[in-house]
Amino acid sequence: NRDEGLRFSALFAPDIGDMRNRRFFREAFERIGLPVPECPGRDHRCMDVWETDSAIVVLDHGRCPDGAAILIELAEDAQATDRYGTAGDKELYRLAWQKAGCSFTFLPYPGLAGEFFQDTFAGTAIVHRQANGDVLAVHWAYSKHLLAQGIVPLPYVLAPKVDGYAEIHVQTRSVPDEVSKNVRMWAHEVPDFLYAIVMRNCLDKQGERSGCQIIDAKLEDLMQAFGHLQNVATPMLLTCTDVRCSLRWRLRF
């Protein structure tokens, strides 16, 4: 919603987790003089404690001129201290904007795209949604090695209501033989397992169970297009070792 977006100077895509479960949660706010976010109850996950998915970050520097400098300072500190652990530095965008006194908001809580295995839904990609619930983007956040087998079907998208959120459980599954074979062609290591994300419960914005919904996201054309692009890019940029592979040699690995 464009009118809604104009009220804020930053728009973030939410990740599926609860920032209160991060070891750095309280310190991250207190060390830069910000109040620690609180929700009405420990079991209620209000938007203030949503994690950030850095796949989509929209920043209006004109409306928040001090934000970028604070972000750079926080990023330099994060690199030097590793205080945010694995993937925790993606929270620096909201921390910087909040420290600068600027407004921000989140897209709706994401859905998960994947398949059903033995009556259990396993998500391998995050589906970011617009304010009306329509699909905005697919972020292949988990089990990226599945892409080694080419076009990966994502027949189902499971999501909470557009103003709700979900309780997530992370599971693992074995690596299919075909994936192991293809991964070995372009990587030195084959993973021991793949992640499969399960939505245990979907809740509304008050934290009451409301049921998860299956969305007809129509991702077939998108995945087909991605697969064709991957088939072109892989030999040109990844597996190619010939000096004539000019595109590869322009990249800084």
C-alpha cells in the first residue's frame, strides 16, 4: 500500500524468528541507548520483536539523513566484535533507523513455500507478502543446496493471516542422492542434511491461534524463470575455470 508506506522512512521484510531468542537481544538496544522492545506477554510476539530478513530493505535516506552513518558505525562494530553472532547483523538496519529517531515498518509476516512430506509441511523458501497478502518475492533462505538439482517445485505456500505470525520449528532431512551428486560438481563439500521449516501454529496479531492458510501463490512460472537463469549462470559464473570465462574473472571472489 503506497499511502501506508509513505508514513515511514524504512520498510523491512520480517524473518520468521523472535528476536527475543537472540543472545544479543537486550544488549543490542541498551548499548546504544534504546528501550528494549516489550510485548504484552512473553508468549505474544508483537511486531516490535520480529526479526529482520535482509532480503528486502527499503531505506529513504532523505527522510532519515542520519541513519546511514549510524548503520555504518554499527556494522563496523559488528565486524570487529561479532557481537551479533550468525546472521544477527541483519538487525542493524532497524537498530540504526531507530537510533536516528526515524520511523520504520515491516511487511506482513512471511509464508513458507515447500512441499508436504508424510503429511507434514516442510518449507524451504520464505515468501514475502504485500500488505494485501499477494506474493511479493521468494527468498530461498533454507536448503539452498536443493537448487543444485535444477528447477525445484514449490507447490504449496503456508502462511498465517496477513496481520498475524507463526510459531516455527526447524527440522532437518536427509540430502537426496541427486542433490549430493550435483552439489559435488560445483562445491567441495556436500551438506550432511537440509533444513525443513515447519509452521507449528499460526496466530493473529493478538497472539490467539487462528489457523494457517494454504495460499495459491502460483510460483510455477517464477521458478521456471529462475531455473532457466540458473542454467545459464552456473557454467558462466560458477563452474567455469577457463581463462576465456570473462564474466567469472570480473567477479571478486
